[in-house]
Amino acid sequence: MAITWLLLVTTGPSLAASMDNLLRAYPDALVGFDGVDLIWRDGTRMPVDDGLPDKSIEEQLRHGSILDQLRLAYPAGGALLPAPQQDPGRVRNRAFFDKMYGDCRRGQVTPRLVPVVWLPHTWGHVVPVTSVNGIDRHLAAISRELDELPAKAKRYLYPLGGTYVCRHVADTGQTSMHGWGAAIDINPSFADYWLWHRPAGDVGVYVNRVPPEIVAVFERHGFIWGGRWAHFDTMHFEYRPELLGFDATEEWAH
């Protein structure tokens, strides 16, 4: 634990800000951070660091700590990146998200899934998402906002690729955010995925067809976009408000 504290001190205010973002993003679940452990409302304590600061990105993707999943800044807003160089948000600590949403392999996620009507005036199909952290409300708000876009933009939004499914990420073997009911894939017909465009032994040549106005709506409501990853997945959005400086305590205040 002494190693963790030294790491927190030497990395400076950016890490402190990241931990503050984490607490503000999940106020229903988290109550504090004591410099070593993240403290949950039920008293559970989780160390944010695993004492392995030199893990490669491949090791982080497979065995990431809570600290690892906060290391990279997510570049929200503005123009879409022509060629992302990093994967902010792609590292996920399974224990953290299992605690938050449940382990889908043990049947803990499905009891908290609720229906959301996607594009009620355009497509009108019901999809399941988790109610934890109000994600169902966030997605419903996104849906209503996107439903106001011109038809040429909305074609990217349906039919959906899917929301909840208990599965692993193909290249890491770790639980997908879909397995926690906290992700959505928009129309796969306009999707691009790094493995589909990969030269031998390399990350795929970056390709994206999703309009920036769609990305902006998701990001305003706490969802990050897989198109901002070097290992890109342009139909994928997942609820990761901690990476967006999103304050859930203010979201529904008005």
C-alpha cells in the first residue's frame, strides 16, 4: 500500500482529478478515496493500484487495475481524431465493474435490465440496458435527442448492433461493457473495426464513417466512443462518465 501512495503523490494532480471524477461520476455507488482504497457505499474497499506500474498496454487490457483504466485522457469534444494513437477507456478493471453492475455469468445483470425505446419516432424498437447509475435514463435522453437529427444522419443509428449480451471482448478475453448492460452498438452497416482493416501484425488503418454530431450527443450524456481508440470500434458507445469529467450529481438536478 505504501507503493500505491507514493505513486499517487508522484503522479500529481492529474490522478487526484481522475479519482475525483470517478467519485462524481458514480455517486450512488462510491463514497470516497483514502489515497489507497476506493470506498463503496456498502463499506467495500478496493485498492486502486495493483503495485505493477510497468505493465504493457496488452497486460493492462487483460489485467488492468482501477488506476490503469484512468491513466489515459479521453479526448472528448471537438473534431473527430483522424488517427487515434491510444485507447482511452478500453482498459477496464473487471472487479470494479462486476461490483458496480453484477457478474453476467452469475445472472446478476439481467435483473437490473430495463427496456428503452430506441429512436421512438423513427425506429421504435425496445432494447435492454441496465438501470444502474441511471443508464437507462441517459440512453433514453440520447435516443430522444438523436431522433431529432436529419434522416441522413439517423441512418447510422438503426437497426442497432445491440445492447446487452453476456460476452467477452474478442482480443482480450475480458468482459465486454455489453456484458454489464452499459453499452450500445449502433448500425453495424456503417461500422468500422480495427481487426477488419488490419495489415499483418499491425493495428488497423483508421477508418470512420460515423458523423461527429452523433458522437457529441453520446459524450454529453457520459458515453465514450470506440472511434476514439487506436483499436477502433466505431459503432460502439459505453457509459464511462469518469473519463468525461461528468458529474452525475448534477445531471438530473434540473
